[in-house]
Amino acid sequence: VYAPLIIEQGQWYRMITSMFLHFGAPHLINNMLVLFVLGQRLEPVTGKMKFLLIYILGGLGGNLISLIWDMRTGNYSLSAGASGAIFAVIGALVFLAVIHRGMIPNVGRRRLYLMAALSVFEGFTTQGVDNAAHVGGFVLGFVLAAIFVGKMTVKQVPELFEEDSRS
């Protein structure tokens, strides 16, 4: 994502393709590891199609927020990676933790909240991180989970939910 090329030259495809590009192997490996771990918890609850929509729309929304932020501040930076989409997955899991009072598949509520807070903290204390995409992805993931999953009760999917008494 690079605002001048998107706005001035109409290269809107960058809003999607940037989610599949990374700045080196460590960036890619870190994103895929987090996606692997968290995706295994969210996808059984939402189903494949809704999970894909949360991931893609959350990443696209994160990129849009990042683009708006860059245009507003006039500070244009190049960004790429799946982080906005991954933060959408985190936002969706946090929605489930809130709505189900911590009863979500194999995830301790406190650990999830701590991981989300530390991820945001790390972004704001590290150079070169697109925090607007992270926050935008998180918010979109939370909202999309509210739309797609809603108030589905634990009784509707009993085999997927375990109460984690340690959280």
C-alpha cells in the first residue's frame, strides 16, 4: 500500500495484493505462525466462508484505514503484510470472548486479551509498523464477527466450546 500510487494513479489492486506480500521471510513466517494458531480457533466457529470474509474484509479494511491515515497526515509510507487481516482474526476472537464470557475454543480469555494488548503495544513501540492497519483490522474483525456470528450461543456449537477455568 502506497497512498500516492493508489490515489493518483488508481492502483487500487494494491489494497488487496499488499496482504499477500511481506518484507522478508521473518515477517512472513511470523504472520503465518500467528494466523495458523489463531485461525484454528476462529474457523471452526465461523465456518470457512465467514472466516475467509473476516480475514479478507478485515485486511482490506485495515488497509483502507491505513490509506486514510496516510492521506490525512500527509506522511506516506509503504506497507505490506497480512497483519491487518490477522488483527481482524484477533478482533473476531475478542468479540467471541466478550460475548461468550471467555468460553471460546481452546483459548483462555485473559491470555487472548493479553496477547491482543501486547500485539498493539509492540506495534506502537516498534519502528516501521503500520498501526493504522492493525487497529483498523482489529475493529473490522470485531464488527464482522458481530455480524457473522452474532449472539450464537454455546449450546448451538457445544463441541467447539470449552470453558477455560484458568482464565
